[in-house]
Amino acid sequence: MSTVNLSDEQLLAHADRVHGSVVIITGAASGIGKEMALLFAKHGAKVVIGDLDLTEAQKVANAINDNGQDAIACLCDVTKWDDQVSLFDLAQKTFGSVDIVIPNAGVVNIGRFTELEVQDVGAHSQASRLINSLQLATNLALHYMREGEAQRLRAIILIGSMASFMGAGAGVVYETAKHGVLGMMRGLRPVCGVRGIRLGSVHPWFADTPLINEGIRQFVAGWPLTPVPRIAATALCIASDPDETTSGHPWLLPDDGEVMRLDGADCKEGMYKELDERAAFLVKIWDAESHQCRDSHKV
């Protein structure tokens, strides 16, 4: 395992590459999502915001438009397929493409998992709701990006946390979901690699956002918080870095210092190496077969 540290200047070194790109960001009415929307717009991206709080989302879009940039907002419950389809359709119809997708919307569920709680097995937990919403977003992202021009800059950026790598015991459900974010990013690597789509996951330490309630603030009292602008800059770096070898990795912000890109964090010993190579080969075959099937149905 190796790490690469990046300064704020390095994170924004290739920011202008997103100019003209169409970026979808969910949960961008406030917090980290809002900061990402403003930063991407600052560097010339066209921003599409999906959020349950349409009033605040529209305020963010208005601020971007008032600054001479392009943004739109719409009501979106990321747990609903129809809402996500409408969000992607809006981006396509308004700006002509979908290039960068950041499924940022999420919730915090800190519960005492060690205490018995009667639950319906068929009910959707917070963890399953988060993972299902990510599945919807990434599935749609792969579809819409495939419809666009292959030479355009394209990226999928998932938002995890330090809980993707450790457990504090008090938030087992939340930690389960965030481990799932890391697993989904790794699972997407073969297909994104074959299709030339940038990929990465962002894993910040506690940051000063609306999700930090009073109980959490007391728990982290005296500790440094990760600057929200640095989290947004990390997402921008994942999307804009022209170096193919930096794609498909987790990016960690473990405190208020520099960002760490975690390289070589996977097991490549024994049959794991064979599996990795065969998976990439199969994705290429599946993609080729899918293209042939799609072309045969074109009129």
C-alpha cells in the first residue's frame, strides 16, 4: 500500500479541464454538495443540482447563474428511480450531455446497534437506502455517459467517509453504508476503466456541515475538522486529473491537512491478480457485445 499527498494547489492544477462539462450533483443545496457545485461552476462546468430541499437548491443555482455561470435545480429524492431519471433527463435536455456525476446526497444514522430493536426484515434501512440510491445514480451515469461523446471528460465520484475504513461502534449502520461506498467504487473500476471514465471516492474526516449534530460536535470537540472547500477540491481533482493511473482510487482527508490518495490498497496476490485481469477482459467483451446489440436495433 502506498499514499500520495496532495496540496490544495495540486488539487486544482487541472481544474480548467472541467470547463464546459455537465455535472450532476445530488444533495447540493447545502454543505459539501453546495461547495462542490460552486467550485465546479467557478471553473466553467454546467451544474445540475438534485435535492429534496428545492428552495435552497434553487438558491445555489441562482447564485451560480448570477455569477455568469450555468446551473439548474430540481426536486429529487435519490431513493426513487423516477426522480433520478428525471434529474438525468433534465441535464441531458438542458445542456446536451451528462459528463460528471457526484451522488453526494446522504444521511447520518448514528444508533446504538448493540441494543435490540424490533425491525421488519423487508424494511429498507438507512444503509440499504444509501447503497440503493448510489446504484441508481451510477447505473444511470454509465448509461448517459455511453450515449455521449467518448472524447469528452467523464467521471463518477462517490462520497464516502473515514467510516469507510474504520468503525467507531456507535454508528454501525452508517459505517456499513460507507464501507459499501468504497466497495462500489472498487466494483466500478473495470467498466469505468474500459470506457475511459474517471472514477474515485472521497473519504473525509468530520467536516463542518449540517449533518454534524450537537452530539457529534461534542464527540469531536477539540479535534480539527476537514475544510469543506478541500473536500470539494478533491472531487474536482478526481474528475480533472489527466493521469489515468490516478483513477479508481480512494482519496482520504483524515484531518485538516493535505489530501491522501491511497494507491495499491488492493490484494493482488495469488488468484486475486488473475481475477482482476480476467474481470477486465470480460468487461471488454460485454461492452463490445452490447455495442453490437445496440447498433443492430438502430433504425
